[in-house]
Amino acid sequence: MTEPVREPARSVAFGLERTPVRLVAFSDAVFAISITLLVLEIHSPTDTRHLAQGLAALWPSYLAYALTFLLIGQVWANHHVMFDHLRAVDRVVLLLNTLLLMTIAFLPFAASVLAAAFRDGHGQRAAVVFYGIALGVAASLFNGIWAYARRDRRLLGTVDPAGARAISRRFRIAPFWIAAGVVLGALVPVLGVAVITALIPFYWLPIAGEIARPKRRRGARGRE
């Protein structure tokens, strides 16, 4: 009895398609490490004789820590939203995701620069612009992954067109929002930080159409 001929693995111009399981697991690890490193940028006061004043003077570090922790957290959450709707990835997605993770790992340094500038009272405009650019690069790469995966729906799973459009609309706002924060931060640093901070509650909101609603059969209402 001859064995059935197996079909060769599907290949594309940019390599074999593969499930995103390992990519998501690796990404989760990078997100976890990056978000944990943020606390290492907060250094305890050296003068314990005036400990209360020293702890209070660290408020820029607390602010940069909380802001960046929540921003990385929301990127992680929306990263799951995106990859929940991808049935496969190829080498382009792997590359773009690696670049995204590289910028995420860079954010603890950008947060430390922001905190130092506000703590010392010098270079605040440059620090906000630097911080915003780092976030903007991450947001642009994030959008690049989704735009590429959505093209021709080749890598998408069961998400319907309406849901895919809703996700795209939500993701596309971030780079422009951050750019506005960078421009304002170059003029009024506190205002720039406030605009960037406003990203947090907005991007924790659920995305309309993210989960397709099951269609109800005719007559179901009458049987309830």
C-alpha cells in the first residue's frame, strides 16, 4: 500500500508561513522584561537624614515609571488583539515584530531621560521630544505589522472585514496622536506629556467590531 503524497508546505515570497504561537510567546517575554526594567531606573535617595524630601523629589521618576508602564501594558494588550486575528506569520512579520520589540526594550531608557530632565529642570523639551519619538516609532511599526498582515487578508484569520477596519482605525490614530504630543512637547513640555498620557485610557477601551457578533436566527426572539 502506497503512502499518500503529502502536499508541500505553503511557501510565499518571504518564506514559509507559520503559526504565530512562538512569536507571541517571545514577544510576551520581551514586554515583561522591558516593563520590569522600568523600576530599576528609580534610584533611592542617598541622604537618609532627609529621606521624606528625597523621596518626594523623585516624583519625575514615579511619573515616568507609571506612564511608561501603562503605555507598554497597552501595547502588549493590543499586540494580543492583533495576533489573535492572525492565523499565520511570515518573515516580514517576524522582522517587523522584532523591530517593534527593539523599540519597546528602548522605552525604559527613554523614560529615564524624561525623568532626569524634569528632576533637574533642564532639557525638558528635548526629553519630551525624545520620549515621544521613541513611542512614535513603536506605534508606526505596530501599524506596519497590521497593515502588512491585513493586505489581501492573506495572514488574517476569521476576523470579518468590519472588524478588521475597526482595528485599523483604532491603531492608525496612535502615530498622529503621539506626533501631536511631540510638537506640543517641543513648545510646552508638560502639555506634551499630558497629550501622550491621554493615550492610556483611550487605548484600553475595547475596539468596536473587534469580536464579531453571532447572527441571530430568525424566530429566535419569539422562542425566548
